[in-house]
Amino acid sequence: MLGCAAHASLSYTTLRRSRRDAVCVLLGAAAPMLRGATSPVAGPIDRSLGAGIAQRKIPAVVGMVASGKKTLYEGAFGTRDSSGVPVRPDSIFSIASMTKAITTVAVLQLVEQGKLKLDEPVSTHLPQLAELQVLEGFDPGSGNARLRPLRTPITLHHLITHTSGFCYDIWDADAFRYNSQVPKPEGIPPLMFEPGTRWQYGTGVDWTGRLVEAVSGMNLEDYFQAKILKPLEMVDTSYLLPPVKFDRLVSMYQRQENGSLKENERTQPQPPKEYNGGGGLYSTAGDYVRFMQMILGRGRGSTGVRILGAPTVASMERNQIGPLTAGKMKSQRLDLSSDVDIQPGANQKWSLGFLLNTTPYKGGRSAGSLAWAGLFNTFYWIDPKRNLCAVLCMQFLPFVDKAAIGLLDDFERSVYATLKRQAGWPFAAGEVAGIVAL
């Protein structure tokens, strides 16, 4: 349909004069790159993405915004790869750790069914986690790791709140030092701290995936498809990328020392040997919007299907780590990630599955919004107070590269500024749920 490397669509209709019932309705209009759509709503968002990737030399981006029921904006800018094929709204991305929220929903379904408990030792179902070692530090003389037995049994709550002690060595200095000493440890690597005493992003949700498989008797691909993805009509989300969809897959890039982005060879992905709860899914912006709409719908998807109970979703919107703080991480591997501090100067928390900001973003999401991201610079947020969600997909390393964060910030600000002008934000107390009540 498009002869350029961009697509965007949105239109705005005021169905009632009441602020509570202001509605954005998707109709569809193509827009050339950098010009913006004729729609007064889509144009500024188009410009933030189209001009943004040109300025920052990002190969491709897809952005999408939705209320709990309807898509409000979609835009695709740039090219799938160096061949010049335009990226499209249904282009497929490797979403990495955006998989974690789906795994968390899966395990909470099992909790709702009484097959698991948040506070029971996970070794009840995964006996290999019964006798773990905890890192106490490194010997001052030899530098060797000092380990001791685990004192506090790991629970499911620990795993899905990143308080278990399982840490990625990308962002944890002790894990990086240990793995440098013992690059291929026998058995399960030690915990970096006693469960419940710290927040540190890590592989706890990988183990959560294994827990889902052990209790359900299904592998993650089959479980996700049957219980979450197909019911929500997330037709392009899977650990498997069939050849028929390969031409929609966006190429991966790596930042070089000279600042340029080098494209990785684009090949058909092979099926994984095992499915990982912490990452590995392929998806589209539209599919992930449908997942987020289920959260906005208190467990019910935009098509009416119920995935989780409302009380469970409410628990996913609350701080679950007490006085601990989350979301700030010092990189140990700068080729994979820059330092992570998405909301500088603010303390953030972790719920069951999401990063939770306690203060609003300047010009952006409300306090109490839910968010996370994928290693290859895919980002999303869910703003329950505004009945709004958004996803922004890029495909390059390192994570939170300054160009990626700059585009994310521009996108978020343009979304809120534009919808605020069109829908009459801010709303009075008690009206926030009806901002885009579709």
C-alpha cells in the first residue's frame, strides 16, 4: 500500500462534548515519512517518530497507542533491513524481556486455580531449587568467591519480583565477577543475595517459566498459545517464527565503537531447544497492545475474553517489594546495555510483573503506571489512570542506548501532549477512567 518507508494512521472524532466521553476513533490514513498525517492527532506523533529516527540514525521503529478497547495511533518508520524494504505496523520484533510479563500472567493463572501459591517454596515443584548457595563475597587474598548455604527458601513471589537473588551479570557486579571466574559453573549458579533482601533484575522469571511447565504439564509455547495468546488474538506472538513470516522480521543491529549501527546477518531463526520464561518471544506492536489492553481491562481482553481475575490484576498494579527500590542498574557489559535509569531522580517499585513508577513522568505517564522493556530496545507502558497503553519497538543494541531513550521520551511526550489537546486533559478527579472510554 505504501511506496515509502513509513505508515501512520489515526483520526479523531468527538462523539460527545463531555470530557468523560471524548473518544478517539481509528479510521486509517497513510502518511509519508517526516511529513506527518493530515490528522491533527497523528501528525505530531508521526513527526516525533519519523524525524526522530532520521535525527538519531535509528534504522526502524514501530509505535502504537491504545485505550482499553481501541487502537488510537499506529506508525511505522524506517526500513526492515538494508535492502530498503519499508517497516510496517505488523513488522515482527524480538521482544526479549517483554516476554516476562506474559510468563507472569501465566503463572498467576495457576495461582488463581490453586495449583500454586505465591508464598510457598518453589522447591515444592522445582526440587533443584531447594539447596542453593548464596554469594557472601570474595576472599581478599585469593579473590575466590565465598559461598554459603541458602537460609530463606525461594518463593514464587521472590521470582516474579526480582528479589530472589538470581541476577543477570549484565547489571550485577558480583554476578559479573563470579561468572568471569567461573564462566561455566556446574549446576545452578549461586544467588547474589539472600531472597527478599534486595531488588536486582535477573533470571527469576526464567525459573518461573520452568515452574509453569512443571505444574501445567505443557511447554511454554503450548501453554501461552492455549491460555493467553490465542484467546487474546495475539496471532503473531510465539517462540517460533515460521518461514512464511520471515519477511516481516526486522533486522538486528549493534552499536559500533565509531557510533554507527552495524546490521547483523538476517537469517531464518531456528526453533529454540527449550522455551525461556524470561525472553525469547517474537511479537508485533499490535499483538502486545492486545496484551496490555487485557491489563487495562482488569483481566478481560478487548474482545471480551477473560484471562485473569480483576483482584489478580490489581495485585499487578501494586508495589510488591516494600521499601526496596527497582529499575536502576549499572551496566557491567556496555556492548549489551548502557546504565539503566529510565526515570532519573525518582524511586521506582516493582509489582507482580511490572516496573511501577511512584511519581509521574514529566509530560508523560501518570504515577502508578506499569512498564518494562526488552533488551533490543522495545518498550511499553500501561497507564491505568488514563486508560492508555503504548508500545515502541526498535531492534538494536545496546539496551537503553541514548538514541533509543531519546526517541522513547519524544514519543511519550508527543502522545500525551497530543491527546491532552484533543481530548481536553487533564480531567477532574473521578473522571480519569473515562479519558478515552472506548
